[in-house]
Amino acid sequence: MLIIHETDSAPADGQRSVITIGAYDGVHRGHQAVIAQVRNEAARLGCRSVVVTFDRHPASVVRPESAPKLLTDVDQKMTALAATGVDATFVVRFDADAAQEDPAQFVRRVLVDTLRAQLIVVGEDFHFGYKRGGNVALLRELGKEHDFEVVPVQLIARPDGVAEPVSSTSIRRALAGGQVEVAANLLGRPFSVSGVVVHGDKRGRTIGFPTANIEVPNAMCLPADGVYSGIVQRADGSTFVCAINLGRRPTFFEHADHSLLEAHLLDFDGDLYGERVSVTFEHFLRSERKFEGLESIKTQLQLDVAAARAAGTTTK
């Protein structure tokens, strides 16, 4: 997949584009369905298929106090978009100036002058531009002026029968309830986060369960506090089944101010400090709770590790 940043030169081959536009946080099943339609239309018309997205979630600029936590960081989003088979992703820099841009100006500058739009595929409730002033009706009017068509698409229904469309909001809601299996069903893949392994208090080593403490950026979404089975992937591609503890460790801290992500890697003996790893949440095992002491914790951790081992196999 070609990644074109707004500061890059426009494609010089003169090819026209079939385009979709959006934040595409999560690149979930609904997003994948829209992109599949973009690819089909592009093949039919002999055009380039393009996703236009942003270098940050627009809400983080427009309403930072209530911006949603992200399901994917930039690297994860690019990887997920590439997996759809789309030809190119055009990344718009979204800052205070971009938030003030008139919708018609955005269409002319990005979709027409840069990407030479022939057809635009968006959700039927699509809005964009200053104060969300752009919509499907405006796109159609601009299409008459600039020679492109607009195809609005219905949002796809959840595959689990719940009466609502697949959305980033529904995935965040599932994660907030610890329902990582539901989130995976809506995403089309298990939910994962990336972060750097940092030094912790090393308490796990004293009871035979060393953990990697993973520092995840505050902007990222995390599941509810609890214990999960999952997979840790290192930068070299090697993967390890793990037992994940996400929480505030009430046995040791009465009022911790934030949750800590720790992963005990099965069948691993090494140093991960300073390394960026990916943590995939596969199954919820239990809620976090307070224990009477280290022996009680050790007994429960043995059960957690056995459950994590039963849930998956280590692949190196």
C-alpha cells in the first residue's frame, strides 16, 4: 500500500481515484466493508483505490476534552489498512487550521486537485469539514461541478445480532466491559495495543512470575481492569502466550491513580526492557481483586497461567 502524506507530492501518473474518507479508527468490519466497495468500484472503473484519513483523530483537536480513546495508533491503522488491499492511503494533517477548513475547499484541494476523484464512497451519515458542515448532499453538488460521483453506503449490522451497526463506539463499549471476544468479532481480529517495556517494582520475580510492564500511551483505549489471556509479540516477530494483568493492584496499592498493564510471558527467559512490544487480548479470565498476601496471589497466578496456557500455544 502506498502511503501519501499531505506534504508529499501528488501522484504524477494522472490516474483518477475512487476514494473513501474518515478517521478509520480501528479499521473494523464496517470500515472493511466500505473499503471493499471502494476496491470493487476502482477495479470496475480502472482507478486507484484510496483511503483518505488523518494523522490524528479529529476529535482530539476539535473537542479534546471529550475525544475518544483510540483503538489503533498510527502504525496499527496503517497496517490494518494495508491488509484491506487498498492501493493507497492519503494522510491529512489535522490541526487547528484544518479544523477551520471549509468543506468545499477540502474537497477541491484534496479530493479533486490532489487525488483526481472519480467516485467517492462514504457512509450515508457522513459529515466532514468545519463544524461538520459537509455531508453527502454537499458532495453530490460538488461532484456535478468537479466531475465525480458519490455513493453513500449503509452501515453494516453487527454480526452477533445486536441491533446496531458495527462502529468504533460499540467496540470501545465492549472493551469497557472487558468483552474482548466481542470486540474481536466487531474488529475482525483480536484487539491489541503497543507499548514500551519499562521497569516496574519487580515484585512478580519474588514469587516466580516475572512480568513485563508495558507503558501504553494515554490516548489509547484499554479493556476493563482484569486478567486476560493473550499474546505478546516482540519486534523480531516472535510471539509468546501470556497471562495479562491490567489493573491497579489493590493488594499493594489502596488508591493507585492509573491502571498498569503487565504481561507474564510463558516459556520466556530474557530481558525486554526498552523494547516495543504488541499485546493482544484474546480471552477474559477474571476480574481484578484484592488478595490477603503473596501466597494467595501466587496460588491464583498459577491458575491464571494454566488458563492462559490452555487458551493458546506458544509460537516462536
